[in-house]
Amino acid sequence: MASSSGWRRLLRLPRPDVRAGVEDEIAAHLALLTADLVAGGLTPGEARLQAEREFGAIAAIRDECIAIERRRRRRVNLSEALMSILQDIRYTARSLRANRAFAIAAILCTALGVAATATIFSAVHATLVRPLPFDHPDELVAIYGAIPAQNVTGVNISYPDYVNWRDENTSFAALGMWTWNSPSFTGGGVGEAERVDGAEVTPNLFSLLGVHPILGRTFVESEGQRGNNRVVILGYNLWQRRFAGDRGIIGQTVTIDLRPYTVVGVMPRGFAFPEKGQAWVPFVPARDEVHGNRGYAGAIGRLRRGVTIAAAQRDLDAIMARLAKEFPKDNEGWAANVISMRDDLVGNLKRPLQVFSAAVVLVLLIACANVANLTIIRGAARRRE
């Protein structure tokens, strides 16, 4: 026969209130004690006062009894829940052993749906949801060249355009520039030459991103000038692999493209820019740069607080309109293209990932429907029972 707690859980009836139950018990005890004292010759009023004195501090006793009862109920509830779970597991195991074909089909359908969902969700989370590893990433934007008349975006920029954006804008707290390179390391802890992905960056780029080295420092402004640019910042993986994680690397000279460079910093684990870049040197513009030389990767800006991407786009549009009049040969038809840093990093993957997310939800629903159909078929086969 089921216990009262089991029936209460089955029928989802509310349990008695603990405080009310304790107060009823105390009231009953006081009533009995009062009745005994009245039978001994005391008046009802005197008997009641005497009963309360003999009982003790009613409020303290009531609170202590309530606490004890609540602890007991928690233990009982936990025990009942564990027993219920164990019973369900045993019943499920017996059912699956008795119907192995059904069990295998149901497990395979569920595993397919869960595996597909977990895989796609991991990719979507890493690409579209997880915060970027920068300080206040929502303020960061990437800026490229564009030809609106031809619907062309994401084009390399010129250094003079970048200088005009940097010096004339009112929307950015800071603006930096970068371009790709692939330095070749020789010597050092590893004898073989090694070419790594890297970038040339303006001295302010890392502070703009809000990324700080774990050893040494970032570039200073003077190192963005020709003759002062023989310094390098290493990525964590490159530092570990080629220089065995030597913490004394700061200030040492390494050979890059057959020329000596001084190591001034090591970036934190997991940081790479752009994409898998692991070595950075200061960007130094070529002599006699012109607006038409759009050979540099792009710019990165940090918006001022409260400034939107649309406002920054209008700001740069005004600058580009002026440059088109001043330098029609190089700038006519050209514009600046401002996009969020996340959209720049995600690129063309955003729409496919969104489609995959919707598709994988359908896969999970189909898997659940298949398991439900199997259960219905199994139930129909047992109708006579």
C-alpha cells in the first residue's frame, strides 16, 4: 500500500503547512496542560498562565520545531526522489532489455538528433554568441574600402585615406591600421627557418583592442617610424614552440627575414591576429604614399561611447566625399565601409550558420518524432494487454 507521501506526490496534493502544524501541536499541548491544572483546582485564567510558564519560551520552541520539521521533510523528499528515480531506471532497463530492437532504434534516433544539435550549437556559440576576446568588443569596428556603384565592399585601403579618417573623424576614440605579413624566423631555440603568419600594425592597435601582453609591452608611437621599427611582439604559441617559453626573451634579438629584431612583448595564450597571426611588427608607411595605393588590409576603430556604426559611417562618408573632390583621380567613386568587428570576423559564415541552426532544430524534432512513432507502434502492439 502506498504511503501518504507517495499518494500526495502522485495526486500532486499540497503538503500541510509546517508552521500551522507546529502551532497546532503547541496549542494542543497547552490545552491539555491547562485542563490538568484546572482539574487540580486552578481557575482557567490561572491555569493558562501556569501552563505557559511550565511549557517555556513558546516562540523559541515554535521556531526550533519548525526548523527541525523542515530539515526532516527535506531529507524525506530527497529520499523519495532518489527512490523514484531508481525505480524509473530499473523499470526502463527491464523494458529496454525486453525490447532490444525498439531500444536500439530509439537510442540511435535520439543520439543522431542530440549529436547534430550539439555540434552545430558549438559552432554557432563559438562564432555568433561567445564574446570576442577584446575590451568592450561592441565598440570595435573594421573599416575597409568600397565601391558602392559596383556593390563592392571589403576592399583594401590606402594609407593616406586612413590618415584622413584618423585625423578628421569625430566618431572614433581611436583608429588603427594593419596589413598582413609572413615573417621568416631563423636561429633562436630552433635551428630551422620558420615562416609564420603575422601582421604589420600601427603602434596603437593593441591598446585600441584592449589586449595586453603577458610579458613586456606593446609598441610605442616612435616605433612606427622608419629606423625605429626593428622590434617584434611574439604570439604565445610561437613563443612556446620556438623559444621554449623563455621568460627572459624580452630584450633579446631574434632574426626575422635575415635582419635583427628586438623582442619587446609576448601576447597572451589564445590571442591571434589576424586569424592565426603569431608575430607582429610596427607598420611603417612607404615613402610618397598616394590615395590610389590601396594595398593595405584595413583599419580598426573603437567608437566613442554612444556613437553608432551608422553615425560613424556617415562621418567617414563626409570625409570621403571631400577626398573625392580633392583627389578625383584616386578617390572618385570610392567610399569607406564600416562594419562591426564580429561581422568582420564571421564574414560569410553568419547566414550559413543561421540556416544550419534552423536545420538542426528540425533534425532534433524529426528524431523526437521518430522515437514517438516507435513508442506508439510499440503501444499498439500491446493493445491486447
